[in-house]
Amino acid sequence: MIRRLPAAACAGFLATALPAAAAESVATALIVSVDVSQSVDDARFKLQMEGIAEALEDQGVLAAITGNPGGILFAMVTWADRAGMPVPWRRIANKADAEAAAAAVRATPRQAGEFTCIGQMFRTVASSVIPAMPMAADRIVVDVSGDGIDNCTDPDAMEAERNDVLALGATINGLPILVPGENDVVGAGAYRAPGYGLRPTPLPQDRTSLEQWYRAHVVGGPTSFLLAAAGYGDFSRAMRRKFVIEISALTER
């Protein structure tokens, strides 16, 4: 369990202040971490934001949320060259809370950025996002979605950044977005930032799919799982299913 930080350490993240009678802890703290790099055009960005908002408003997801005493903690991170937290930590305990969180997601502005810096996102989550949790949680889930491999972090450094997140007791789940004809095979000849370590991916390049790469380099921790979206049009469906599994602490089969 992550202990609650002193109030002064969290003040900057409590713009949506918790009610005075709020529970002292929740079962689940959910960080939705979304790729907004160059491959994500305006239409894809809107599909992602709408998909997350629709998932928060879904009756099945809401039932999972309200099935937890005190609800859940929720935050959204967007990342490209750097990571930000456009939707800071908030507690979702009822339908009104979920609708307010969905509105905040829909209002998120597009973040500029070129590269797919998953390792740097992990660094931000470990150093700034998890430590800012306004109350304790029995489990912390980082839900990472994207359509490509990291192309700006040395592979060893990325592994270290992921391990720092896992060391805080978090579970990292993956939602790779599979776009036929675009990311069927990843790694070989991938677009990379200047200075990126050009060592080959550890999986055979002629068979490396985005799902394989996510399993090897993204997911980790207790009960971690991967659930792919069949393109951006399937993102909302995949996110709804992931939310129910993650919030209910189920096991993906």
C-alpha cells in the first residue's frame, strides 16, 4: 500500500478538492497513460479522448467503480517527447464524479510532441504522478496505450524507468493500438530520435509485433495483462473492458 503524502506535498494536485468526508483510502488508483506522439493525428487524438470519456460513463465501468468502497482515484497522463498530467488526481465515487472526469478528459488540449517516449513517461509517473496521490490505495494500476514502440530511450534506461514504477507497487497494463499496414511489424527500421540506442530489439525483427513488444517492455507487476485494440475505432471498446477488469481487480482471460 502506498502511504498518503503530507497535504503540503499534494496541494498542487488538489484543484478538484476531495470532500471532507472522503474515505481515507481506496481500493484502486488508476493512471490512464495515453500516447499523443506524431503518429496520433487530430482524429486519432479525439478518438482516444472520447474513448476514455465514454469508458468512464459506461454503466458497467460505473458499477465497477461504485462496487469499491470510496470509489477510485483517477488521473490521466499524456505523453510524446515529454509527459504531462492534464487530468490530475481526483476521486470518482458516483455517476456525477464520473461525468465530471469524463468532461475533463474531453476538454484536454492536444499536446505537442514528435517522439514516442515511453521510458520518459515511466520516469514522470514514478517521480511525479504516483507520489502525488492524495490518499492511500490498495493497488495502483498504470494503463499504457499507444501505437508504437519507444523511439527515444535507450533500451536499458527504459527498463530501469519501468522498474522504478513497479518498485512503487504499481501494476502496468498495456493497450497496444494495432493499425493494419502501419505497425504490423515494429523495431526494424523504426523512426528514432537522435541519440537513441540503435541496438536491435531483443525479439526476432521479422516477427516482432507491437503486442510482443508491449509484453516484453511495457506490462509488468502483479496480475498485469495486455488487451489490444483493433485500430483506433476499437479503442473505446478496449478501454471499457480494461477499466472493468482493472477496477474490479479481475484476471483477464
